[in-house]
Amino acid sequence: MGNPTKVILITGASSGFGRAIAKALAAKNYRVFGTARTPAASSDGFATLTMDVTQDDSVSACIADVIRAAGRIDAVINNAGMGIAGAIEDTTAAEAQIQFETNFFGTHRVCRAVLPYLRAQRAGTIINISSLAGLIPLPFQGFYSATKFAIEAYSEALRMEVRPFGISVSMIEPGDFATSFTANRRMTNATTSASPYYESAMRAVATMARDEQANRDLSPVIRAVETILESRRPALRYPRANAVQRTFSALRPFLPQVLAERLIRDTYGLK
């Protein structure tokens, strides 16, 4: 059983990975606070709070609320995220900024707001939910991939910086799983039949959606969180995906670029 005195803050806990993780940790007697922009009343054993990770004041206020309620925060799981799909040429700077505000700067806002408390405790765990797309870029999800590549670099640098304060930083890198991410994925405004990329983009995204919805077992990601929280020295990366995706991810650094691109294009029906 988890330590009942351990306080866990999870962003994006209204659905998907966030809610599943929150429920599982609450069932193990962790004290869990789950956040969302518009939280619903929870009946799954954890408290729900309002947090918009794109707003500094909202992040700071929510973390202060947790400290007032629980006296400390032992672990933060940065799970809040969203996806914008479409060709890079069909993505405006404003659309790309929306993607980065949530996935990357949202994570940074939470880390920056919570780190003073973790440093004062000289203990704490930060878990950033990355993606295999942070290691292998996906066509027509270029900016989503870019945010996850950024999380990879950010987390690795942060891990080295905060180590002297007794704080650990880890990433979980999911592959395809059935969550609300699929239904909430947005296409860029320019992804219309007038775009020269339209057919390829729609075909690739349809394949992504099919692969995501085929895997409804979220337990590998939940177990990775539990492993990190229960480890004295958690690793930096925890890839969690099916066997094919794990194998390709492991081999990718050693594959010739031409072959790697060919395999990815074939996966998504691209020329």
C-alpha cells in the first residue's frame, strides 16, 4: 500500500491517463489532488481542484491551495496536454503556440511553482508525461511531437539541476493508448480539402486514432507511476508501448535515417 502521508498533485485529471492514475493512487492510500480547468466532483477517492496550466495565477493559486490543505506536496505528475494535428505548413504560429502553452509551458509553470516547496522539503518527485512522439516525430503531428521533444530536453536538464535538493525527475513515454486525447485532437483550421496535404493528413491521423483506440489497457502507465513513486532512485525514462513501438524506439538511434523514415511513412500510409 502507498504511504497515506504522501501528497500527490496530478494535472489533467479529469479524464484519460490523469484520472486513471489519480484513481489508482487514491486506492493505494496516497492523498491525491487532481486538477482540471473545469473539474467535476470526484467520487473516485481523490480531491479535485481548478487549474489552468496556461495561466500563471491559476497554477500558483492551485498549488497554494494544496499546501494549505495538506501541508506539503511529495510528487507532481504533469499530465495535462492536448494535440493539434495537420501539416506543418497548414499550422499557424498561433495554433502552434496553443500547443506549446499547454504541453510545454504548462509543465514548466507547474514545475516552477512547486519547486520552492520541494526544495524546502529537500525531497520530492516530478513525473512528466512525455510520449514516444518525443523520441520519434510523427508526420502531421509535428508540433505535438515538438512539444514532447522539448519535454524530453527540459526534463533531462531539470533532473540534473534539482538532484542536489533531493528531488527526482522522471518521464513516462506512452505509445498508443485509448484516452480522450483521440477525441479531443484538433485539426488545424487549414486542414481542408483545399490543402495539398489534406488526404495524407487525414489518412495518417485516422491511422493514429485507430491504433490509439485499439489499446484500452492503461495499466502499464499506471504501474510506471507507481514504480517511480516507490523507487528510491527512479530512472529518467519509462517508455510504455506495445512491443512493436518499444522495439522501434529502441532501435531508432541505430537505424539509417532513410530506413527509419520509410518505416514511419509506411505505418501511416504516406508516399
